[in-house]
Amino acid sequence: MYGTREELCLQLENMFTSDEPLVLLVWTEEGISVACRETQPEPDEVEIRAVMKALGEMKMTQYRQEGVNNLTVSDLLTHQREAANRQVSVPAALLARVLRDYECELEHRAGMAWEAGRPEPDSVKEARNDVYASGCRVGTAKTSPHSEEENIMTIAYRFMHRHTRNTLVARGWPANMDIDTSLNYSRGEGVAFYGQLDALQLQRLLPEIALRGLMSDQAMKVLLPLLAGSELIVRLYRNSLGHRKAHAGTISLEYDNCPEGMSTKHILCLLKALRDEINHVCSCVASAGYRLMEALRPAAEPLVFTRRTRNFLLTVTEVEQVQDDAQWDNETLDARLKAVLDGKETFRRLQIRLECNGRTVGQTHVPYALRHPDSPSRDWFDRHWLRDVVSSARTEIDAMMKSFSGIRIAA
């Protein structure tokens, strides 16, 4: 039994008669501490009471057969510590997914607190710190820095950054905005951009916003004269949620040098129009980002096509991207973006393998093959790729023939 003296006396009174002889063996906190004296580190009060509770829950047959001595107490403490520090192995993808979902939930709780005008709860802060301390960034796990997933994400970010820049400029935003992307298929992920807008830039931007129906023409006509010649500045800055995320909610707005004649109502109207524009930009660009990532990842069925002759089998499959340091100019990036986003084409790495009677004799890789999944191979398959794999096969076959020739001579 385990409990305070008063609790144990009550239990004994209920279990036994007042004149029934008993043998009572007592373990106190001091006794547990002495029994675990050689265990390092020495147990604290919480651990000692946990050991006492475990002793009190031992079955009668167990302590009658084995007894309870210093070794028993020390072993109980060791087992409890092992259980508390127990580690398990899980697939990296599963760990990343669990942590991603957990962090998203924490971010959601923090966002709800901010929206309600309350500070972020300490429990949420501590839980997020635990996630960050694990070293597993959302969407990634403790894997090789050049893992396949990271390679795809790196390439996608290069395209995404360019697409975001193009979108902002086309919508009337300055070209020098700082862009942040984080696309991991989880709530709270997407695109964000930061910087500042002066009065002249706002005058160019507001008609574009009104043209898209995100503010009324009347409001625009009221604001434009107030902005003319003023020194008003609106800043888009990263709030506390933006340290680990990138989406419209990580962008906060502040203004300075409000001109005379611009009332609080006018400022709120301006900020609302900018907020609606930010939300619309981030939503549109994030959707395009997910399309880019899909275009880079191998399909669920990676086999593209096969061709067979009497002795040879040509197989073309989609494979994961590898670390790539290719440098593309903006014109090339724009052409690839147009093909993927407008033409619905894919931009994936291909493996071209040539087999002879089940033995691979030639193999090559095409880092970026731009093609439409439904188009016939003759429309996109470059004959130079076939020449490369055939040349590799010839070299391999020549080496094999020389080896066989040596065997005949030796014989």
C-alpha cells in the first residue's frame, strides 16, 4: 500500500480487525533516498514518490517471493528513468509529418490568441520550443542535408521566388520586395513578402487593386489626392508568426508620416485594401507553388515508356531530383514557368536505361525534361539522349567483349 499515514491507517482498519496480528514493513522517503544513494544522479522528490507508489502497487505474491530490499528499490528507479527517456525509431517522413501537423496546430493556437488580443500562451511557446529543439523543421526531418525532398524543395523555391517576383511586379508592387516561401502542404504554409511602400508607389498600386475589385473606385479616388505629394510610408514587416512560417498571416502592416487631411477612416480603408491585396497575392502564388512542386516530383507511376527489340530493352522512368547547381537566367526561368503553369507540363528528372538480356549496359539521366504527361514521346524525347545511352552501352559492351577475349586466350 502507498499513501499518507492517515490514509494507510484507514485502509488497514477497513481490511483487518483491531486484534489481528500484523507485520508492517515501512519505507519512507528517506529510506528510498538511502537505497538509491549510489544511483547517479540521485533521485529527486518526484522520483522518490514515484518509486514509493510503484512499491505500494506491487502484487502480494511478488514481494512475498522476492522481497523488497535496496536492490529492488534501485532497480525500480532505473526502470522508471529508462521508461521516461525511452527512444523509438520512426521513419523520417512520418516524424516530419507528425511534427509538421503539431507545429501547425501550435501556430493556429497562437494565431487565435493574437486575434483575440491576448499574448501567446506560455504552454504554446514551450511546446513550440520543444519542436524547434528537436531539429526537425516543418516539412523536413533529421536527414541528409542533400536529401531528395530538399533537392525538390530547393528547385521549387528557385522557380517560386521568380514567379512571386513576376506576380508582384505585374500587379504594381515594387520589384525590391523581400520574398519568403515555405511550401510543405500544411496549414499555415505558403508565400510572404516584406518591404515598404512610399506614397508614389501607393499611387501606382491602388488603381491596380481597384481594378481587381479589392477596393471600390470611390475609395481609390478619395485616397489618391491625399497621397499625392505626401511622405506616407506603409511597411510590411514580419510578425512573430513569420519566424517559422510564410503566408499572408505572417505579414503585418504599419504606417508612418500620415499626411494632414488623412483621417483614421482613410487609413483604415487604405490598410484594408492592402490587406485584401496581400491575401489575394499570397493565395494565388501559393497555389502556383504547389503546382510547381507537383511538376517536379516523380509521378505515382514513374514509368514513362519502354521500347523493345530482339536483344535490347529501353526504359525511361521518372526519378527523384539530385543536388543541382545549374544556373538559369531569368528568361529561361520565365519560359519554364510558363510551360509548367500555363501549359500544364512537368519538369522532372528522367532515367534512360538500356538493357541487354536483363543486364544494364547503358544508362544516363536527363536532369530536367520538360514535357506534357499526355503528349507522345516523339514530341519531346530528344534523340541526343538516346545517343548518349547507346554510346554508354557500346563502351560497356566493348569492355565485356575484351574481357571475354582474354578468357578465350587464357583457355
